[in-house]
Amino acid sequence: MKKFAESYGKRQRRGVSYLGLSVGIALLGLAACPLTASATEISGDNWKVDISGFVNAFYTTVSCNGAAVGGPALASSAVGCGGQQNRTTIGNGLLPDALITKFSTQQEGIDISAQVGLMVHTATAEGLSANSGIDVRQAFFTLGTPDFGTVKLGRDYGIFGSNAILTDMTLLGVGAPVQATQRGRVTLGHIGAGYTYLDNYGQIVYTTPGSGGLSFTGGVFSPVNNTGVYDSRSAPQVQAQLSYTHGGVKVWIGAKTQRFYAMAGSGALPANFTMTAGELGASLAVGKFSLLGNVQSGRGIGILTDGDQGNAKGINYLVQGTFALTDKFKLGLSGGVSRNQDNFASNAGFRSNSNVTAGGYYALTKSVTLDLELSQTRSKDFAGNTARMNGVAIGGILFF
């Protein structure tokens, strides 16, 4: 995600078309998916090694129309359709392809584990282009006891926004089928149109043992830069989340903060600012129905990633409902909005992205899910211009 912010920041200042975003957007992938199951287990010398992962591919076709909207406008022809009015790609959905290795043991009463996740993508913009780039989004180890809780050290996904994206039905599908990101990485789900990406950080995080359904997770994270505009200094980023689970109900509240400093010569105003963001969400599962609602708001929260809109105040909404017609077939409807509440000239007058996705998900086997999604994404600016992208996606995902 940081690479997207870097590319976005540089092009925005130069006034360059967002067609260039299709290059170097190595941003997504959620190997922290709870749906993976151990395909292979190896034990020896008190260690257990689990190997699992997932592979997916989707045929997506999109059509873009409407006015030109600048900034991170996901529905614009430059970004949504990769510089064309219509586009087709066969590539990954919101998840990449991944190979995940987990290690665990117990020594001197301490539970010890580690995880390394390697991710690759399917689609490239050219037939001669290599897809040999590997993302190591996870490389961490944990130490814990039943009474003390667990400490995690290493690289992993953030806390803020984790419940929203991991509960998003489009995690197994496509969501917003943005072509500038799918060709060379993945689609966006509701990232930038419902929630800000949870990002990957170096981190030290503590999680309580959990009692009566109540759990707290919080820690310090390696602070991030908005390259060419803002950078970080000595203070870490801080994130925390409190959640409560009872039966089919889960509620959560979270927050994150970091200080940003204008880089010399950037001309950024204000010269310094503090990102402060909060989150409130809930999910409910009753019989064949499930509902999800999540709100994120804050100054410097960004549309796609931390601070990518500078000091602008932003707000994200996500609502979702699903219904299981049978044990194998589920229908769902989700909608999200990500909006700037401040009109800054540095953000090209960009105001909002929204996405509505209707999907059908069929469990062909316990390991294979087939999907069909129809979606519309809209982007608006403060001048009242609107761009639209209509999309169709069909394909499937395999967990092993």
C-alpha cells in the first residue's frame, strides 16, 4: 500500500495522469485470512510446521464513463479502466496467491509461534512481463501464555480496519475491479470505497488472553511516510482495538495515531500534522442472515492509506448483508463510501469514492468457492463531477 501512496503523491504534485498508477502498485493482499486450513503438517523435535495458502483467479470486465475526476478516483477511466473506456483482465481478486508457513512449539511453559507469508500475483500488463515479484506481507513471531496473553513481534497487518476487511464478503471475490491495480497486483474490494487499507507494518503488539468475550489488542508500529510530502521521525505509530464477542454478535472500537512532518522542499501545508482516526463497528449473524456495519473517521486517515490526503479530515462507511440460500450458496449486497470532508487544492479537488457490489458465492467443495459479482463504483470531486465504473467479475478461489 505504501508504494501506491508514494506513486500517488508524486504524480499528484506533477499533475500527471493516473494512468501511470498501473505501474508499481504493489499494494494489496490479505494472507491474514482466517479461512486457510493446514494442508500439510510436519512435526519433529517438539516443533509443528503447517503449510497452507490460497490461489484465485477472476475474469473481470469494466466500463467507465462520466466526467474526469482527479485524485484517487477509483471510477475514473485512468484508474478504474486502466486508461481505457472498457477493459478486461483475468487476474486476482482482492486476495493475491499465497503460500503461508506457520511454526509452533512450547518451551518452558511459553507458547511460541511464527508465520511467514509469501504472496504473488496472476495478471501482468504484458505477455512478456514477469510476475516474479514476491510480497512478504507477514514475517513475525509470537510469545504467549494463557494467563499473560500474547506478544507479537515482526511484520504483519495493522489492527485498525482489520475487522472490516476480514468480514467483507468481497474478500473471497473482487469488489471494486480497479484495472490499474489488478494488472500487476489485485483488485480493491472496498479499500478506498468503504474503509482505508489496514496496511503492513513492522510492529510490537500485545493481545490480552480474552475473558468473557472481551479482548484488547494494542501496540506500536513503525511509522510510515507519504514519500515526497510527509515523513516520520522518532515517535512510532500507535494502534489499539477493544472488541467484545458473544454468540453471533461482535462489536469493536479502535483508534490509531501518528505524527507526520513536511519534508524539506515539499511545500506541504500544514507543515506538520497528527493523524488521529477512530473506528466503530459491529457484526451480527442470526441463522442464515449476517449483517456488518463499520465507520472510520479522522484527520489524516487517508482514502487508501495513512496520510495519503495530507491533513484532510475523512470518513468511511461500510454496510453489508448476506443470506445463505442453502448450505453451499450465499447471496450478498455490500456498499461503502470513502469521503474527504476538506477540499484541499493538493488533493486535486477529489471528494469521494463509493462502491456497491452484489455477489453470489457457491461452495463447490470445502476448499473451492466460485463467485459472481456485479458492481458499480462512483468517484466525485468538490466541483460536482462524477465518474462511473460498472464491473462484472466471475471466477473462484481455492484454499488449501
